[in-house]
Amino acid sequence: MGSEAVEPRWLQADELETWKTLQLAMALLTTALGEQLQRDSGLSFLEYYVLAGLSDQPEHTMRLSSLAILTNSELSRLSHLIRRLEDRGLVRREPDPNDGRFTNAILTPDGHAELVKAAPGHVELVRKLVFDPLTGTERRALQKAMSKLLPGLLGDC
């Protein structure tokens, strides 16, 4: 049994252009949204999505480990971010009453108020940068394409 090298499946020209466009769009979109949030509300992109993620949960509560998956953040990085949000009174931490080995993050009323204040400007920029340039058909195609990518990206999450 020889260990023959397998030739990589190089991207075709159209695939390479699509990849470059997608990579640049992701980078520029995250930067633009982060800058807007920081300027208008003093929140980073990740801080906003932590608050938004908590706001969508029953009792505005979520295990830190689940929140790390939702925000695509390492648990140690998320823990530092939660501490900063705690210092600002936007979240609090408590042991999970169902399993004390876990810690819950809980959105405080002040955190919810901050999110409500930040959301309109954020949503307006999302609309302007992502949805307004597309037709209804293109929006549906984008949603369908992204939905096909997610299972491979989420893996065992």
C-alpha cells in the first residue's frame, strides 16, 4: 500500500471568485456592523449578539457553554466578555439551578434596555447593507444557500 498524494480539489475560477467575494463580504460586514454598534451604543459586535442571544431565551437566561456556541466564541473569551458586561450591569451570572456544574448568564433589565436602544440602528444598517440591495428572489436564494452551508459549519454543535 503506497501513500500516494491525492491532488487537492482546487477551486475553479468561478468558485474562487465566489469564495473571494464571500470572504470579503463577511469581513467588511462584520467590521461595518461592529463600528456602527460601537459608535452608536458603545457595544462591540460580540457584546450585542450576546445580549440579543440572551433576549431570545426564556427568562433571558442561557448556559455560558450554549451561549459560546451561539456566538461562535471560545468559553474562556466569552467568560471575560460576560465579566465586562456584568461590570456594566448588563448581565449577571448564577449557577444553573438544574445542574450546579454549569453557569447561566442572565440578561438584566438594564441589559435589555441597552439592547432595545441599540437594536434600531443595528437593524437599519443590516437592512441597508444586506437586504436592500437584493430583490426578494435574491434574498430567498441567499437564505437557502446559507441554510445549506450551516450544517457543515455547525458540525456537532
